[in-house]
Amino acid sequence: MTRTSIILALLIASPAIAQQSQTPAPAAPGAAPTVISGSVTGGGLAVDNDTNSAAFTQYRDLEDSVFLSHLRFNAWSQSKGLDFTVGGVNIGRDDTTLGVGLSRPGAWRVSFDFVGTPHVYSNKAVSAYTESSPGVLTAPATIPITFKKLATSAADTAGVLASDELIRQYQAQYLRPIGLETQNDNYTFRFGWFASDLLKLSATYDRWDKSGAKSTFGPIGDRPPRTLNVQLAEPVDYVTGDLTLAAEHQGAGYVVRGEYLYSDFENNIDTLRWQNLYTTAAPGADYDTWDRLVATSGARPLPPDNRYHNATASGAVDLPAESRLSVSGSFGRMEQNQGLLPYAVHNGALAVQTLPRANAEALMHTRYFTADYAIAPVSRLQVRAFARSYTLDNDTPMSNWQYITSDTSNLNGTASYVNKRVNLPYGWDRQHGGVEATYRLGFWRSSLQAAYERENIDRTYREADTTEDVLRASIRLRPARWMTVTGRMLRGDRDGSEYEYHVPAEGYWYAPADANDNNNPQFTFDNHPDMRRYDVIDRLRRQYDVTVNATAGEVAGVTAYVRYRGDDFDSDVHPIQPLLKTGVGELSATTPGIQLGLLEDNRLRYGVDVFYQPTPRATFNAFLNYDVGTQAQRSLEFNENNKANPSAINTAVLGPWTRPSSIWSADMDDRTWSGGAGFVFHLVPDRVLLSGDYTVSLADVDIAYDGFGEVSFDGTPFPPNHEFFFTDPSAISEDLHAVNVRLEVPVKAVWLVVGYGYERYRLADWQQGAEGPWVEQVGADTLLRDTSRSFQWGNRLFNLGTYLAPSYNAHLAFVGLRYRF
């Protein structure tokens, strides 16, 4: 049954249900009648979006239409003790919200809720592809590429540039508009039975349907930069069903509860297959012969079907000395056994085409235990101690794979040794505990709170384990009846164990003799040894929060706050010789000893909210917020093909991993001002209502870039069209202004509702716009390439377009009637 038919069936059936369930037989004199009340508002919406931008309708269904904007219905039968309700907004649109409930208060309740949410990615995307069958993208023709070489060099630049012209001509002929949006529908059915004060039973079924298309990409070729890139519209057809059963028993001084969750995710399209626009195969073949065998189609598995089970038992009991103990335990199981799909789908792709296992055989078990004990040992003092344990066991088997992410092979059918990989089943064991004390002061209705927490996380197949100590303190003051002040602080000190940078190398299985070059990641390293992953290293966290609330009865109120969080990831990195213990390459080669990765992450927020109601007929409100975040990152650009012999490229532009002058840094600042003001005027009490509001959001992101990219390793500035050039990009800005006005006037038995809205949105983003001295358009914004006009195929992108959700000016007008009963 479709979403529309379900909603219509419920709306049509509602009056009958209400009459049958809530309209009693002729009552005896003096019997309480059935009370029915509600309102319905319907009308028409007119929309003018000057650019048809998806940013305006991103999560809303805004188009010229007639619909029910609000619905509320309630029928209460006191004689039968039944209550029936229906409520909804935007009924008839893709963003419908609807709820229906029938209950006997204190005994049972049945309800249905529906929430529809559109997600419009773009109204201007273009593509040459058509979904000829579910999950299969085909094109009306292919590009007649004549320069069939992937492993290019500088001498091949002319051939690749000539191919760019062929791509441009192809786009001019075959590109057409496509839909790029999804519809998300959530259905919830609930039943609750309250047999007595001692036992409660409930069942809930949630269903999420998601369908449509979203942006993705499809590289065909060898490893980057030998890839033929194209953006695609990935079809989406997901169904998720959750069934939750629960039972609760409450006794004298204790309560116990059991709950079971079964979740099933099904993707009705298992595989995305797309035609390779760049190849023309001989009749009967599934590949084209370049300097490698290049597949005529690509394939990728889409999110796989999976299931999740979780059983939870919990309970609480009152103990002597005004104390209470709460405990719970939870066991989960997630399984996924979808058939595996080799990325390469043509017959000549690999010398070893058989996968080590046919199905994923993915299996994880989780265990979660918690205990809380609260006691008030003396007057005004409350103490709470807690412990948590969360374990994830990943029982997915490990297998030896031979690079399943390539659509090409050498003409002799071989594959590189670095394509021999092992899947690593990540897991962890997390232990968290602490104690918290709250003391109520004898003045100002105030309280102090202090707490200590410790968390240990042991991880499998990760670079480090962590231990974090956290101190928290807070104070709540009420110096006057009309004022409350709250202050909080937190200091967290996380200590990472010795960082094992070589752990990612465990993902390879080739023999030492297979390594026929100087990359050799299994016996050198995979990531730079000075790089640190921020989630498993030392971190000093500081948080501060101050909030002030002031009220003047029901006339006025002000809330102001300041919040700060600062994370410092300094991890005492020092120079090391990563090859010394391996016996591979230049054993004395030394890293710079400068930490790479995320170094700092800070955020400051402050704001104020004001409410003022001078008379019952007039209400004003306003708010102003500011949010600023800063990040500092650092990395080192090096040639991975010379890990074992870095000295061989000491003077190369793309140089060794030992060279500090190849380091670059990026400091990012993002700032958002948001504010607004609104009013409600009862021009005629309980008759004529005028309301309006204005909101604004001004956001921007700046990146300050320094080091390698602006200049070469020797300090020589790079020209803007150099393949390694990068500098401070243009600031990203996103500004939104919105105004809404609404008037409600009674006209005989109904109310006339008139509304107007205006939005102004401006977006400038060098990433979405493909702007900067390092990128150029070839004929149109649907074909982009590096301004170095590189000979590498991977430096161009056949895309869906730039600014897929551009700036706009939009006007909305609504006229409707509301009937109350």
C-alpha cells in the first residue's frame, strides 16, 4: 500500500471510527454526552522561486498546491471512557505529518503516526545516464576516445587534452536534466496495554521508506590518478522496519522492565551498475583494449541488507537510607550476509577473479551493562556512583583478498602486489565509571555539584587504546526570585597508549618477495609515521558554560549564555626511524618528528533570547546567537612510491617523507551569526490575529593555508597552474534572510487565514562552484579539470553540474479558511 493510500484510508475511516467508538447509544437522562472538538484549515499556496533552487525546498514540499495545512479532531466519550484524536499538518504534501489515536485512558491506547520528509538535492543536475532498469545506468552513446592510454606521462598531454574536447562535444549533445531527490516516509504503529498499576505492555512498529536518487560517483580504471571519473545519480530504495516489544512491572519499591528490538534493513536495489562512457568494446567483449583492459561497465554494491537484534532487561529498587539502585543489561547481534560483488566485472580484469568467500558473513555482538546507585547520606547531600560497560565483538571472518576495486588489468592479466588486502574486523571494549556529589546550599536555593569520571577504551586493529580522566563541576545560584545563574566546567585529560603507526599495515598479506618496488606498505608503513588519528591520541578538553535566566513574572524574560569547548591533540610526536626494525630500504631514514593530523578543535557559542508581553494582546520575542569554531590541521605531501628509498627523491618536487619543507598547514575558522524577532498582536481579542517574524543566518568559513602548495620545498612559489599549487581559497559564505507575516480574520462561521513569506538566500562556495586558480571548466561546468592541464586522467571530472542548489529569491503566498467546531 502506498503512502498516499494509507493516509487517505485513515482520514476517510476516522469519522466512522469516531462515530462507532465514541458516539454512544442514546444516553439515559443525565448521562454525559460525547464531546467533539477540533479545527481544519485548508487553502492554496502560491510559490515563486526565481532560480528553482533546491536550497529553498530542501526539506519542504513548497509548490503551487491546494492542501490541508492543519487538522485537529478530538472526540471524548465519558460514558464509554474512550478518547479519539486526529491531528496533522501539510496533509496532501510530501512533508505531511499525521497522527491518529484511540485510547481508553489508564487501560490501553492504539495510535498511528506518519511523517513525510522530502530531501531535494538539486533541481538542475544533468546527466547522460538513464536508469534503464533498477540500479542499471546506461547512456545513449559512448565518447569516441581515440587516445586509449591510462598510464600517461607528460609526453601524452596533447592526447589527453584532445580527449577533453571529445568529452565536451559529447556533453553538449547528450546531457539532460535528471531528478536528484529522495522521499523519506516514517510510519509508526503503537499499542499500549496497561493491565493494572502493576503491569504495562507495549508494542511499536516503525517503518522507514526512503526512495529516489542522490549524487554519487563512479570511477572506472586503475588506481588514482589513472581513473576515468564520472558523477552519477545513485538510485535509492530502502525499507527499514523496527519492531519493539516491552513489558514493565512496578511493585512496592521496585520496577523491572524487559524490551526486545528487531530491526531489518532492506535495500531493494542491491547493485549499482553504470556504463563506461569512455570505452567502445569489440562485439561480444565486455572490455576495451587500452594500455590496460578497461571494463565497459562499472559496478558497486549498494548498502547491504542487514538485521539487528537487541534484548534489554533493566530494573530499579529502593534501598535503605533514601537510596536507589538501578541496573540494566543489553545484548545485541548485527548480521549481514549479502552476496559479495567484485568491483571488476569484466572477464579479463584480474588473474585471480574468485573471491575468498561468496558472502559477507559479517557478524557483530554487543554487550552493554550499566549500574547506578544514588544515596542521600546526610541532609542536603546526594551522592551518585555509576558504572558502564560496552563491548563490541566483531566476529566477521578475516580473509585474503586480491584488490577488488579495479576495473582494469595489465594486458597480461596481472595485478599489483599492493592489491592483496586483509579485512580487519574492528572492535572495542569500553569501561566507564564515576562518582558525582550534589550539595544543596543553605541560601539562594543554590547547589554545588562535583564529579569524577574515568573511561578506558581498548580497541582491536587500531593504533592506540585510550584512558580519559574527567573532572566536572557546576554551581546553580538563585540570588533573587527572578534570576537563576548556572555555571559548569569540565576538564578531560585523555591519554593514548603508545601509538602503533604500523597497525594499518596489518591489512596486507603479500609475501616480502612480491614487493617489486619501493612502496611496500606492509613492510614500510601505510600512513606517515608522524600522523596521528585524533580519536585515539592524547587530548586535553576544556569546557565552560554560563547561563543566566531572568524573568519579570509573565511579562518579560531574558536568557543569556556563553559556552566554550576547546580540544588540544598535542601528542608528543618525535623523530623516529620507521624502517630500522623492518630491514627494508634505508634503515636510518628519519621522520621530521612533527605531529600531522588534527591539532586543535575549538568552539565558542554565546547568545541571548528575549521575551516581552506588555499586555495579553501583544507579545514580542527576539534572539541573537553567535557560533565560532576554529580548527588547525597539518600534513606532509610525499611520494608514496619511494617509502623505502626516500633519499632518491630528495630534490624532487613531490619529495620524500623525511623532508620537513614538504609540510603544509590549514587553519579553519567558521562563524555563524543568527538572529530574529517576532510579534503576535491580537488586534481584536479572540477575533483578529496578526503575527510576523524575521530570521537571519550569516555563515562563513575561511581557510588560511600555508606551506607546501603555496611554495615548493625549496621556498620557490608555485605558479597558479602548477599541479601541486594551493593557497587560501575564497571564503565560503551562506546567508539566509526570511520574513513571514500572517493574518487571521473571522468571516461568519470560518476564519480567513492569509500569509506571506519571503526568503533571500546567497551562497558562495569555491567547492560547489569549482572556483579557484586550480580548476577550469571545459566548455561547461559539467566537465572540470586541473588548470595544470595535467596528463593524468584522474585530474578531470565529468559531473552533474556546479552549484546544484544555488542562491535564490523566493516568495510564498497562502490563502485559506479555518473552521473550528
